[in-house]
Amino acid sequence: MGELLDALNTLDAGGAAPEEPKSTVDQAAKAFQRASRRVGEAVDAARQPDMPLDVLTKLVRQVPLQSLAIAFVLGVMVSRR
């Protein structure tokens, strides 16, 4: 949705329209690349000091067996649904 707004804003500003992909496969590939880039950026942001992923990483390194047990129990709970 954000890309659509960016394209429309570019057109309103008098810029050229973005190049259209030739096929559905090209569109899917570009969408996958954009999504994977966003996920990578989100993970990088979450790994900053004192962010949730950093805290979780430190906790798992301190108590690995308990973390494994919690992950197993959560997996069982999710799989039963």
C-alpha cells in the first residue's frame, strides 16, 4: 500500500511513472524482494541494544534449557489449535 502511495505522489509531483514489471512472475519477485527487505530492516531494528530481540537473545544465552522448554510448550499449544 505504501508503494502505491509513493507512486501516486511521484505522479502528482510531475515525475515519470515507475516502470511496470512485464509479467506476474516479475511482480511477485519484486513484491517478495520488498517484503524480505522490510523484514530484514525490522529484525535489524529489533536487535539494537535493549530492544526486545536483544533482550530475548541475552535471556536465551543465560538459560538455554528453560528457554527450550518454554519454546516446546508454546509449540505444543499452538499446534493443538
